[in-house]
Amino acid sequence: MIPLLTRYGAKLAAVLVLALGAVIAVKAATDNLWQRDAEHPSMAAAEQQADAEEAYDEVRYLHVNYIAETAGADVTVKAEAVFEYAADKANGLNDAQQEADEAEKEAEEAEEAAANAGRTDVDIPGSCGEYSGNKATGCALAQEHGFDLEQVGCLVALWDRESGWNEYAANGIGAYGIPQALPGDKMASEGSDWETNPVTQIEWGLGYIEGRYGTPCEAWNHSEEVGWY
């Protein structure tokens, strides 16, 4: 009887051992699975996402409160800034307009000065018909040389002073003719009749003025300054 019980006891003990081992194995496996789940990257990502959302909610809450608490102050500051900007802009526009007006005025003055450069206080004829004799001839020849009526006025004033448009005018130092060439025989380059022909003298005189002064008015200005040309 005892041996039989012993055999049953041994089997029972073996079964108990196996069962206990199974329980331990299952517990170990369960613990390992929980640990693996906790360590899985997706679990860490989920935790980070939750932390980020919590931080965002906190910042958003603080930001909303800040806006609510400072809304009035922001409006005032913005209004003052807009006013200052508008004032600065207006002042800038006024300054720019003033500078533009001054620049325009200066440009007009410079243009007028350029237009008046070389002009003299002489009588400007309306046409060569206002003259007669050698002056009429001189007017016609001057226009053939490309000079306008203003230049003719300067030429008339210049040779009025020099010779009175007399083709026989001479002075004590040897100047001769309408343009008062010095010496008079310089005019021979224009023609052998330089002593008597006013056309020859005028042509020579116009060539001399062009070569030395450029225009009759420049020659007149020089004569005004120093008394000769």
C-alpha cells in the first residue's frame, strides 16, 4: 500500500513541480512583455507627444491670458505708433516736396542763366530791314554765317563803336575799315579791294570774330570789359 502511495505522491509532486514551473514561466513572460511594451519606441513617442501637448496647452493658456490682460495697452501703443508713423510720413513728404520745389527753382534759374549766358544789352532788330547801307549788308552777311538777329544786334553795337560802319575809318595806330583790322592790310586775305569794299571788310571781320570769339556777342562782351576786341 505504501509503495502505491509513494508512486502517486511522486507523480503528484512532479505535477506540482511542473505547474509551479509553468506559473513562474508565465509570470516571467508577462513581466518581459510589459517591459518590452514599455520600452517600445512607439510608447516613448506617445509619451513625448503627450508631454508636448501638455506644454503647448500651458503656453497657449498663458498667451491667451497675456493678450486679454494687455489688449488695451497694445491698442494704445499701436495707435501711438501709427500716429507717429503718419506724422513722420507727412513730415517726410513735406520735406520731399520742399526739396523738389527748391530743386525745380534752381533748375529754372540755371536754365535761365544758361539761356542768358553771353547776352548783352544791345538793341536786337526784328529784321535786317531795320538797317540800311553797310549795316544792312552786315546784317545779311551775318545771317549767312549762321548768326541770329541777337548776334546781329551785338555786331552792330560793336562796329558802331569801332568805326561807325565806315569802310574808310582809320586810326593813328594803323587800324582800318569797318572791323578796324590792325593792320588794315590783313583784310587782303579776303580780297584785294579791302581798302574800299565794305563787303570784303565785313566778311573778313566776321571770320575774325568767329575764329577768336565764336560769336559777335562774345566779341562785344570782351569789348565792354577791356575797350577793344
